[in-house]
Amino acid sequence: MMTEAACPFCRIDPAQVLLENDLAFAFHDGFPVTLGHTLVVPKRHVASFFETTAEEQAALFDLVGRMRELLLQQHAPDAFNIGVNDGVAAGQTVPHLHIHLIPRYAGDTEDP
Ligand code: 5GP
Ligand code: ZN
């Protein structure tokens, strides 16, 4: 189990924070799969969505909605993927819950 001290999301530079509320914050993914790829995380170091409280879930989805508005203003995407890889076998590589908010652009899956 990764400790908070070693966790990259517990060590995000405050200058990288795009939006926050009492229980959660949002920042750009370090290896974005599309322009504007954002992660929304709880302030508490917790690995799984299913370990979060109802208050944390509300705070997380408050920021998902607010980040969507910001990304629409900044990049005018056509759609979004919203998702959580919950557990190593599901592809989770950082054991601090993160909701991916991935802006999608018409044609962005087409072969070059
Ligand atoms: P997962 O595979 O766990 O669902 O996603 C982890 C995400 O965290 C990946 O998209 C990866 O690019 C991103 N990531 C990993 N380490 C860092 C970091 O130190 N800073 C930022 N901003 N993103 C990170
Ligand atoms: Zn953490």
C-alpha cells in the first residue's frame, strides 16, 4: 500500500490545482490522452471509490461538473469520457482514487 508521503496525488503542487472544494481537487493528467485530460481526486488519500463517503462523492462530482464547464470554455470538446479504474486488475496505477475527465473531439479516434 502506497503511503501518502509517496503518493503523487498527495504531492501535487498547489499551483497545478485547477479547481477545488472542501473535499476534492482537480488537476491536469501528466500524460494526457487528449487535450485537457483532467483528474478529479479526493483530498483524503483513499484508493477506491467505494471507500469514499457520500460527502466525498458529492464533492468529486461537483468538480467533474465544474471542470466540464471550464474545459468547454477552454477547448470546446464535443464530448467526454468520465471514468474510474478501480483496482489494479482494472488498470489503476496510482492508488489514490481519481476520476478521469477526458475531453473528446469529433474524429479523435480515427486513424491518421
Ligand atoms: P490510472 O491508470 O491509475 O487510472 O491513471 C493514472 C493517471 O495518473 C494516468 O493517466 C497518469 O498519466 C497520471 N499520473 C501518474 N502520475 C502522475 C503525476 O505525478 N502527476 C499527474 N498530473 N498525473 C499523473
Ligand atoms: Zn494520495
